[in-house]
Amino acid sequence: MIKATNIHKSYGQLEVLKGVDLEIKTGEIVSIVGESGAGKSTLLQILGTLDLPTNPDKYNTQLTLAEQSFLKMSDREISKFRNQNIGFVFQHHQLLPEFTALENVLLPTRISGKNEKESMDKAFQLFEELHIAHRVDHRPKELSGGEAQRVAVARALINSPKIIFADEPTGNLDSKNADALHQLFFDLRDKYNQTFVIVTHNKELAESTDRKLVMKDGMIL
């Protein structure tokens, strides 16, 4: 699903990533762990097309997702590629406060111009599967932390992405809701062969994934 070779990232004189190589298979749930400042979130943003590596030609950086290289795509091409292939779940659910849960989930389909009825049907199916069907018309401020994060998961899944990147997805949840979200990821993998890459400080989640990658000083150990 992902193949990356020699990813470097610098901000001025600060070298955050120092030549990262990794491969992730379809259907894997992979965690990335390490101390703060190790480069985990920076790596996740580059893998997820939200940022680009530094001097890919100089370092001969190779980066493909679903056998497609996006390093030389235009901004518009990258945005389309991201919308069609990638879902994101963040620590702060990043739901738009003025929209209902359903409207938030449908946003990626409207950006991509998908059929409205088919998108609605898919959204309601996801709300049922994620046990938040009773919350479709509620706005984010009316949702619990666990419910809001499940809405964010539904939004990540609505376009049937090839991979989901999650950055500290349980960071703001209590242990009960965190455990439920962990189980949800595995259920989704089992049902849809969904691939997950999860940056986390949660040791229990990290140890339960298929593989745990440890980062230190901008490298994967």
C-alpha cells in the first residue's frame, strides 16, 4: 500500500526526518511510536500528502501510495488524489461546528462530486456500523468526545479510501472510549481490509497493532 525510500524533511537548519524508509501492506494496522519530537507526525503528514519531503531529487526520495507516486503532482492533482485515496483521523476531531454530524461526514463526497443519494446511503450505513445513528442531526458541540471521534472516522471512511492515517486518535478520549475506538479500527480492517497507519502514545494500542515502528531522532529504528 505504501512504499517510501529516503524521506528527508528539514525546517531551516532543523532536520526532522533523516532518511526514513518503510513499507506498509494492504490491510495492515501499523503504529508509529516514539518520544515527542521524533518526527512521527511530520512523517504521517508526508505519507498523507499534506506535506512534501525536502529535496526529493537530491536524496532520490521515492514515495508511492497504492502504486502511485504523488511527489511530482500539482497541488490540484494532489488534492484530488488525497480525496479519493486517503482518510484522516486526528486527535482533535476537526469537525466543522456549524454543520451536523451527517453534513460533516458528507463533505468529502461533495468535494469529489459523488452522487448525493449514494453518498447519503453510505453515510447512514457508516453511522449504523459505528453506533451513532441517533446522532446524525447533532452538531459537534452536542456530541461526546467518543461520538465526535466516531463521526470523524465515518468522515474518513465515506469515500472508501485505500488507507487511513490517524494522528493520536485517542489522545482526548477516556480509557473506555479509547478502547472502543481501538476495537473499531480492527473491526473495520476485518470487514473492509482497511489499512491504518496510527501515530500514538497509547502503549496498549501500539502493542495490539500488526506492527509497531519506533522512531527516534528522525529515523525508524
